[in-house]
Amino acid sequence: MFFPNSTTQLFNQFWGREKMKYFVGIMFAVCLIAQTAWAGIEMGQIPKEVVLKGDLGGRLDGSPWSSKELKGKINVIFYVDPDERDLNNEASEALKRENFPQDKFQSYGLINMDATWLPNFIISSSLEEKQKRYPSTIYVRDYDKVLVEKWGIADDNSDVLAFDKGGRLIFRKDGKLNAEDIRKLIQVIRANLDR
């Protein structure tokens, strides 16, 4: 019985050098394709269409939400893990103080319901309180991390995305916005408000 000296000898015994080169080339191509597919939404791009309804989520009143709504106004999305719900309160308050005209600006609180161990009824109660504090914000539940998968945004975090009137991404920050990030967000909203 033959016992190879190393893993390489065993691999060469079954594959041979030519097959190994072919295998490495294919794996390299797969990695390049996968990187492009998983890159997610980039600046200046319109994201893939997403519809949250039924078991996937939707608005607090149970009606569906579609990313097609991200056109016609400047739209800001706070995509939030309930465990990180206060991470970007400073940014929320800054936008509220700006008092952008509602016919040109819309904010959304999309809740990544699958990112927490908290029961849905507790999260829903918290959302009702947020709705009272930010009455012009539209709150939406994502029960299955749909935006994480389709748009490639950070999971288990608090992400902020802004879109121009054509639905193109004009600002993105995964995680906590610092004072400079908040200033940039407000600046980019102002720059696109009347375009």
C-alpha cells in the first residue's frame, strides 16, 4: 500500500499539476465573480429592488414597502439592529433639527428584526414610541435581513444611507456617525434637495 509523504503528493496523485492549475484558475475566477456580486450597493448606484411584505416584513401598519419609494425625494434610511437602536440618535436629531421640507425629504427607519434576540412584540412597542418622537419617519420591519443580503449593507449595526431624487446612493456609513459624518450627510442632502 502506498503512503504519500505529504499532502501535496496526495493531491498530485489524484489531480496532477495540470488539473491543479486549472482548479486554481477556476477558483480565482469564482472569487472575482463572487466579490462583484457581494460588493453591494455603491455610491451613485440605484440599489436592487427590494419589496418587504408578508413574512419578509413591511410597514408598521402591515402594508408592504418597496425600494421603488426611494425616488422623487431625498430619502435617508436608518437600517438598524434593535440592539444598536441608539447608536445614531445624534444623526436622527440633527436631521430633525434641519426640518427639511416634507415634499422634498423623507426618512425611513428600517428595522433588522432578525439581528436581535428581543421578541418582536417588544421591538414593535419600541417602534411605536419612536414613531411618536419622529412622526414624519416611516418605520419598516425587515424580518429576514433582506437588505443585508440584497444591498450588502452591514448586519448587526446601525447603517445610514441617503439617496437622491433619482434613487441613487449619495451617502453611506455603516456604524456610528461621528460629528464630521453627520455634517457630510446634511451637506449632501442640502446639495441635492433642489436638484
